[in-house]
Amino acid sequence: MKKAEVGNIIEFKNGLRGIVEKVNENSVIVDLTYMENYRELDLQERTVVNHKNYKIIK
């Protein structure tokens, strides 16, 4: 499986999308404000996603 790089857009957990801000050994830190409906979902700005749990969109 290919690991995401900083700046990639990834999809995870039932269609959530975000921009990768930092790549760690086992996970990535993702900025969720990329999504248009971010405010409606009442989520925090960033989250951590394990490399096994996302798909690279672009």
C-alpha cells in the first residue's frame, strides 16, 4: 500500500475527506476543513488516520 504524502487528499471513514498535513510512521494528520460541509458535521479541524484506513484521492 502506498503511503500518502503531504498535500495529498485522502478519503477515510465513510467518505470523510481531508488534506494530509503531516506523515508519521504509522499515521497521517489530516486537515478536515477541506470538505465543503465541514462546519455542518461539527468536527475538529484535524484528525489522525492510520495508514491502513484511508484511500488516496489525489
